[in-house]
Amino acid sequence: MEANRTEALRLTVEPGARTMVVRMEGPLLLHTATKARERLHDLEERRPGCLVADLREVTDIDSTGLAVLLWMHRTQTNHRSEMIVVSASPMLDRIFEVTRLCDVFDLRREMPEPVR
């Protein structure tokens, strides 16, 4: 699926007591991934116990988008915290499978109970 190159990524950060939810909507590609990472630059300072990356509305992803997700995961792992990736997209499922990121990320189809 090729997203319109002018389409913007909408990124919402919902901090909670223990869990932070990062909702992404639109393409997570070269032209949007840099801004996403800039928006999340203070993730290391916040140190949420659990980070939930809600990708249910992501329309496309490339290697730079995957790099943002890996950076988020590494940040959480460095602080001995968890990261959950929520996706119900067959396209993302296939990409995670081909890249073997399905072995790295805790992938879920739905939001975890305490976050709903």
C-alpha cells in the first residue's frame, strides 16, 4: 500500500500513571518518521512502566518507521520496561513477519485491558 507522500502522520501521546499510549494514524514513512521520533524524544526521561504503540490506524510503514519502533523498544528495554505493539493490519503483520520483528515486539490485536 503506497500512501500519499503529502499525508501527515497524526501522533497522540496519552501519558498515564504507569502506561503511556502512543497512537499513530497515517503513514509512518521517511517523511513522517523523523517528526515522530522528535515528538517522542523525551520518552527516555518519562520512563513509562509500559509503552503501548497503537498502530491500528497506520496506513503504511517503511524501514525508517520500523526504526522508530525499534528505538522505542530499545528505550523501554534499556529501562527494563515493556512495550506492546497493537496492530490489526494484515499489511503490518506481514512486515513484522518478514523482518522477524514478530520475535522482538509483543504484538497484540487489541489494546491491553487497563488501557481500554
